[in-house]
Amino acid sequence: MRNKHFEFVEGDTITTGPGRTLKRIRALAAIATLGIVPGDVGGYVESDANLSGDAWVSGDARVYGDARVSGNARVSGDARVSGNARVSGDARVYGDARVYGDARVSGNAQVYGNAQVYGNARVYGDALVSGNAQVYGDAWVSGDARVYGDALVYGNARVSGDARVSGNDSIL
């Protein structure tokens, strides 16, 4: 069953990976909280199941595989969300960011720039991951924490509260 807030733009597809065809979306209904009006053209998704709630994909962003974007979440720019990743709540993934594997980005969290969140990593609350930072493995970034620059947070690391991880720092 088609999601009621978007449709696929006929003939506007791209191929990514081996045999994956993604289709551009167009808004059928207004999403006032995101400034979307009917007719606005969005990004690319592989199937109806990739996008639910009032979530939106814009620009040349791509959501595919078993990935889900839900709630009021936004994926924009050239960002990619794939695998079994989840972006939910009011979270934002933008720029050239990548969220994949079984990663979760939720709440008011933001992942942007060239940042990557993957594996079983979690980014939530008001956390920010940006620059060339990577959060992966079973790591969690939460609260008002910031991970940026070329920082790596991985393994079972927990970064929370008002913590800052930057530059070439690595937290295991």
C-alpha cells in the first residue's frame, strides 16, 4: 500500500549498488512541520517501506535496503541511509553523511558533513556527529554530546551528557 504523503515520480530513477533501483518521491500532502507542500519533489527511496509518518527525504539523498526513516525525521543533501538503519523522531541526517548497518539515529540527533554512523551504533537525544567523525560498533552517543572532526567512537564506548570528542580523538 502506498504511503499517503508521497508518490513516486514516474521515470525518475537511479541505480545504486548491484541491482537496486531507487525512485524519486513527490509530496502528495503538506508536512507543515517540515515546510513541505504538495508537489514538492524529494530525494530517492527504494520502496514505500523506507519512509513513514511525516518523515521526508530531499535533495539527492537516498534511503534504501531495509532502512526506515520515520516520525518527523529528515534525510537531505547527498546523505545515504541504508541496510537496516533507522532514523526516527526529529532526527536529521544531511550533507554527505552515511547511516548504515543496524545503526539508529533518533530523538533530535543530527548526523552531518561526512560523518558515518554504522554497525550497531546509536546516536540519540540532542547529540551531534559531524565532520569526518565515525561512530560504529556498539558505541552510543547521547544527550548533548558532540563528536566531530576526525574523531572515532567505537567498540562499546558511551559518550553522553555534555561530552565533546574532536580532532583525532578515538574513544573505545
